[in-house]
Amino acid sequence: MNKKIVTLDEFIIKSQKGHDDATGSLTRLLRDIGIASKIINREVNKAGLVNILGVEGSENTTGDMVQKLDIFANEKIIECLSTSGECAAIVSEENENIVKLPNVNGKKAQYVLVMDPLDGSSNIDVNVSVGTIFGIYKRKSDASGEIEIEDCLQAGVDLVASGYVLYGTSTMLVYTTGHGVNGFTLDPSIGEFCLSHADMKIPASGNYYSVNQGYYLKFDLEMRRYIDHCSDLNLRLRYIGSMVSDIHRILFQGGIFLYPNTRKYPHGKLRLLYECNPMSMIVEQAGGKAITCGLERILAIPVTNIHQKATIAIGSPDMVDEMHKFVERYSAVNA
Ligand code: AHG
Ligand code: MN
Ligand code: MN
């Protein structure tokens, strides 16, 4: 007997009914993100046709300018969220400042979205997986007034929802509202995300580690010792160069993803608000852990700047705990 397909929209609406205080606002916002990601998916799939359709900055056959995909993704999400009036502002990797969204029919927009519209964008040219990362906060200021910077500078523990979309061999949307993690696979024949991975759990440990080992000599001693340890254990090194793809593998198969500080990036490279926090909420909700290389819980770090960076060690709980021990042991040697 065929199992009944549950679409993302059905699932979001059903989950909303379980929460008494739900007004439908978050539901609409999540649905808008689902729509935007289907549009981005379509463009990402066409990326290989760039020589036929025109390169970035040129005019395509219909007379439109061809955009870089991360700019396209950024604009598409902003556009999709602008029409329903649920989102007051967006913080994006692609915009230096907060993007304030227009008021729609006098609606009081309750939410703020943070996002990396296209993660791993250097993979696009070579037909390798990329992703979108998003996080949703409830605004702190009164919803009838102007959005304030404090609405956007909230720590990860205050996220009400987060997720990512992986444009891979199949396209998946994975999200949490703080009650577990669920994954949906896009069925291109019907154009719907269908529930494929309910209540995802990360293995306690795994066989993979993921780090840019090319920077090995630039890492601190404790990080080099931990990476040596991974290698001693014969763990398999996998590094795609898109944290969404690398962490997605770890979520399924267990492992650890690291982006430590280097000489070039003394505070790490990844962005706290729209890369590290949403991915950490997902991983924690699936039973994993996420800390900085200075051993702070990622989700507890105060956010003082929308583009702030953080180092990160994220993944299977036993492996993050082990990395923690290495840092304690070897930074004491350094001190
Ligand atoms: P983005 O494409 O959004 O700028 O992000 C790329 C990020 C991240 O996804 C990846 O893990 C990391 O940059 C790779 O950096 P290195 O090339 O320094 O390893
Ligand atoms: Mn990124
Ligand atoms: Mn990006």
C-alpha cells in the first residue's frame, strides 16, 4: 500500500494547530520561504546553461540582465517575503544593512528573517551542491513601530525557527521550530516538498570530519592536535566548501564540521547570525552540539553586529565533546 504523501504546506499547517498561541503568521512565513526556495532551485538547476543563457552582467535572450545566483537568490527571497506582510525586516549576507520590508495592508509584521541566500556559491560554476540558510526571530520592539537594530541582534537561543535548503542531487528543505527537525524532499514532478525524513536525529558519533585541511598550519596547536586525532582514528575527511552540504552529511551520517580561526581569519570566517546560529539550532534540535573553538555554546553568544563572525565546531555530540577536551588539554599547554 502506498504511504500518503505529506507536503511541506500540509505539515506546516498541521504543526501550527499544535500550538495554542499560533496566529498563522509563522506558518505563512515558512510557506513563503518554501516558495522562494523552489524558484531558487529552478535557477540553480539552470546554472550549467550559463553559456547559452548568458553570463553574469550580460543581457539574456529576453533582454533581462543575467544576475549572479547569490544576488538572484537574495532578491527572490526578499520579494517572496515582501508580499505577505509577516516579516518586518531581513538581515542577509548580501546586504550590508538591514533590509526593511514594506507594511502590507496595515498588518503588524512580527518577525525578522536572517539568511545566507546562497551558501557555497563558488560551487555553482562546477555543478556542486549549494544551499540556503535561514533563521527566524520574533521582533522585540512593538510591531506597530519601526523595526529596531535590537530586533536583529538576538542570540541564537531566541530563534523561533531555522532551516536550510540543500540544492543537491535532490533538493531538500530541513527545518525546525524548536520541536525536532524534519526534512522534505522536492518532488520535481509535482513541484512540492514532501516529508521524507521525519524527526531527524544525528548519530552520537560518526566516521566523518570536515575542515579545510589546507589551512592546517595556520590553526592553533589544540586544533592541529584534534585534527591529527581524527586522522589517527582513520576518520574520513570530506569538505565540500558549502557548510550546508557538509553539515547535511554529518546530520545523516554523524561526524564533526570545523571552521577554526586562522591567521587570515582570526575570528573564523563564518557568520554568526545567518550561518552558525541557524545551523546550530538545527543540529542541537537533532541531538547534536555546536560550540566555538573557544568552547562557548554558539547559540548563547551575544550578537553585537549583524555580520559578526564566529569559529565553529558542530556535529555529533560525542565528537564535539572530544574536541572540547582537546582544546582544554592543549590550550593549557600553550598558556
Ligand atoms: P558563502 O558561499 O555563503 O560565502 O559561504 C561559503 C562558506 C561556507 O559555506 C564554507 O564552509 C566556507 O565558506 C568555505 O570556506 P574556505 O574556502 O575558506 O574553506
Ligand atoms: Mn555561506
Ligand atoms: Mn552566501
